[in-house]
Amino acid sequence: MKQLTALDAQFLHVESPTTVGHVGSLIVLDPSTAPDGHWDLESVRAVFEPRLHLAAPLRRRLVEVPLGLGRPYWVDDPHFDIEFHLRELALPSPGSDEQLGEQVARIHARPLDRSRPLWEAYVLTGLEGGKVAFYSTIHPAAIDGVSGAEIIETILDTTVEPREVQPEETAFEPRPLPSVLDLALHGAGQLATHPLALLRTVPRSLRYVDQLPGAANVPGTRLVSGAADLVGRVLGEPRADVEDRELKAPRTPLNGAITPHRRFAYGSVPMSDVKRVKNHFGLTVNDVVMTLTAAALRRWLLDHDALPAVPLVAAVPVSIRSEDQRGAHGNHVSVMLAELPTHLADPTQRLVTMRESMLDAKRAFDAVPASLLQDLSALIPTALSGLAARALFKLSTLPGVLFNLFVSNVPGPQLPLYVAGARVEGIYPVSAVTDMTGGLNITLFSYDGHLDFGLVACREMVPDVWRLIGYLRDAMAELLDLVPAET
């Protein structure tokens, strides 16, 4: 058995009738490169099934500890059946991008079956131009963005011919599910050791609780942080200097209580264009990405007569996975906050301000413990973690927005990839939205010379999510106009 970490458990507990927590990807493919141009469910299964052992979460399911005495455990699924998880759908003609996005949104809005391993995958055919697609989703209680990319690699190849994979040394024989008594004993043991674990890690992190996203909106956080810092000083461990940043996110149409319905849109911009802007202005790729996002959101807010006079605030996930944690599953992630200069009309000024905003965000992030989210998640008593997580994610319904949306940039391979012989044309992330994180999530994945955008939205908040894809492309063209022509 493998127990969920406190942070992983929070990702599980935030789910509600309007919120699903799983994340995924939409891979669009050209099947003409596949052997004989034939590509369907069976050809994908022939590649995927022999590789299941390369990604342990794919054959593990959750079991709950009785009475909430401990966090859930991952165990082998004794009834694992790939046919439940790997499915096929055909789009009606003409199979447009919008139709594909709508189908992915419908699937993605459904909760995963917790009595089985928390993933699903779909072979999608009938796309316009003879294209096909592969959509997969898995719960972040099992993975984070980096380890999720590692799982995607299970089915991807760098050549048309699928690579040879060393078979399992022994056939998969799942162990029986643990008994209720075993789980209760494990939970009781955790209750006994939990306080000792907290004493080793949490006191240092409590000093920085006022630096958490939206902490200014929660009464008492500065008092807790100050008291913990006083104790640390007495013990000879003063808090590191942290720049006082009063980030106040404005309320926008993106913020509030979400519904169960979703919209999904996707698109790409050339990495060469991003690098031209990056190199000319001395930026990072992420600076350019955030600037594109600010420009697109500005236009969308103007469309809806809802542009605030102050910057939006974006939460940016940061992987804290160390080199020796490569291949380990579960979440090794934290979050930094950055202002998006949506209030600025001039693209050059917006670009310069975005660069400074990202530098400020990084300085503030580097000043606090990287494990802050993990440590503070461990503070919540296990039996109350579900209630606490759902209550936290409902804070957006109160006055004072924590932040406006998530913007995430996941690095990917810069070479052509194949799924069962079909060439990958794009890998588009499909993330999640919640009451707290806002009704729009923008996630990017870099692949083979382009940046692939995946935009997930609450349907009632952002019914016109495809318009944002066009605005992102327009923003790229606007930035390129600022760069002298290449000679």
C-alpha cells in the first residue's frame, strides 16, 4: 500500500457536485504515418497495454481508511480491466476543432469512478482532414504536471515503429484489498506518529502562512505567522526576509461559484515566434507566455465590459520536484502569484511590466520554504480534511478574490512523437477549474517547435472560450510587430 500525502489528499477532497479535480491532455494526430494508414482503438491498445507496468498509478485504486482515521491509500486494483479505461468515440461530420473541444469538455466534466484506478483514455476518430485524437485524464491525487508528462510518455514513441518495451518480470497479480481492520490499524498508527511529523516540519512553515495565496483575505493569518516567527526567533531560527506584497485580485466575471458544465478550446503558436520576442527583449519564455495571457484576457474583459482598472492576479504552479524524485508519483508542486498587467493598453509597456511582475513573484517565492503547501496541508486533521478543503475552495464566494485564474506552463519534448505510429501534431493540456481558482484555466505544453494552449472554462462564465484562442494568436502577432524584421 502507498498512502496519499496530505497535499494529494486535498486534491481528492475538493471534489463536489460542481468540481472535478482530474487533469488530462488532448493529443491530435495524423494517422497517415501509421502502418497502412490504419489507426484505431485496437492499434492503440496493442501499444498501450504492454506498457501499463511503466506507470504504477494506472493499475492502482483508492481505499479509504475507516472513520477518516487516516488518509486514503493506493492499492493494486484486483479487478483491473483496461477495457473500462480505454474507450473509443467517433465525432459526427465534419469533426471540427470546436466539435472535438465540446466532446472533450463533456467527458472532462464527469467525475472519475473512485472504485477503479483514477484515469480514463479515449480514442477519438472522425476529425476534419482525416485527423484522429487521443484524450486521457488522470487525477492529480496520483500525479502532478511533471509526473503526468512522464505517464503520457508511456504511450508515446520517438519513431513511427513503437519501441520495444521490456515486459514485466512477472505477470501482474494484484494483492487482495486490505481488510477494514488493517486499514483501521494503519490509520491508528498514523494518528500516533502524525504529531511528531508535524513538529519536525510545520513550525518553520507556519511563519510563512501569511504568504499563502489569498492569506490577506483570511482573518488571523498575520497573527499566526507572527506568533510562529516569535517562537522561531526564541529558538534562534528567525524568519527569512520576505518582501511585503499586497496583491489584491479584482473581482471579474471569471470569479465566483462555478457550475458543473465545461468548455474546452485549444490552439498553438510557433515557439520560434516566442523566442524572437524573448531574445529581443531579454525575457524568458514564461515572461512571453504570461504577456500573451494578459493581452488575451484584456480583450476578453473589454468584450464583456468588465476590465478592472487594476492588474489581474494569476496563480502560477511551480514544480519543486528534485532530481532524485524523478519518476516518483504524487504532487511535488507549489504556487507563486504574479500580477497580469491587463490594465495596460500599450503592448510594450505590458511586456516590460510583466517581466518585472514575474521577477517579483520569483523573489517572493524563493523567500519561503518550497514545501510550504505540503507542510500546511499536514496541519489539517485527517478526519476534517474533506470539509476543510471544500470550505477553502468556497472562499471565492465571499468578498475578496484570492486570485483570478491559474496559468501554467509545462515544458515538453522538442522532437516529433508518435502514438501507435500516428504522428503527434499537438499536445493540449486539459486542466481543472474550481470556485477558488476561477472559472478559467490556461495551461500550456511546449512540443516540437510550438506552444500548445489548452483552455478549460466553466461554461456559464466563459461560453466564448474559443474567442480567447484567437486573442492569444493576435497577441503573438502584436508582439512580433515590436521586433525588428530579421535580416
